[in-house]
Amino acid sequence: MRWLFIISGLIGIISISLTERQYNFKIIGGNERFDVIAVGGKLDISEFEIKNISDKSLQLNWRTVDNSLPSSWDYSMCAYGECQIGIPKGAKLKVIEPNKKGFIALHVFPKNNKGFGVVTFEISDPITGQKELVKFSVQVK
């Protein structure tokens, strides 16, 4: 009987901790983009908007999980507040105020080379531990 109370208590604690998980941001419009470019064309911008759904300012991190874009292409990325040539390993987004949006974006210049590539980023909140993956897929044909 004593074990029944202990197990019931543990289940209660676990269910409370799971329901208290805090989500402070959301990716607007889904977590995947698939862009097709004609040979000779370019991808000026493909973008994910990141909305702060909390009542406080957010300082989110991002990191590159995967980058399989062909080395024959030129590409760059922008993460709310800073643009980079190429795709670095990660950094912080500029602070996103409550009910405002930040972004992470990709620019691709394939230089007349056909191919396919994927870039996946992880967006994370270091305070709550919330993590979201966003995936850019690009095909040139």
C-alpha cells in the first residue's frame, strides 16, 4: 500500500512538471521550407519568422545542425540582427520583444550549378530549454 502512494505521488509530480513546460516562442508558418531555383537563378531570401509569444524580452540562440549545400554554390544567412557570409556554427539572435518577430533567413546563389542541399538550424531558449528545428531545402534544376 505504501508503494502505491509513492508511485501515485511520483506520477503526479511528473505530470505537473510536464504541463508546466513553458513555450516562449513559435515558428510562424511551419518548420520546413522547400525552394526550387532554375539554373541561372538565385534565391534572394527564404525565411522563417520566430514570434515571441511570452510577456518578456527573449534572447534566443541558434546553431547549425546540418549544412549540405553544394560547395560550388555561394550562400549566406541572416539571423535577426546579423548577416553572415556562408553559414557559421551559431550565435545569438538580437533580443525579440514581447509579441514581436525575429527571423532566420537563407540566401543562395548557385552560380549556374544544379544540385540539392539542406540547411537545418536549431533555435533555442537558454532559459526554458525550448528548442525548435527549422529546415531549408533548396534544389536547383
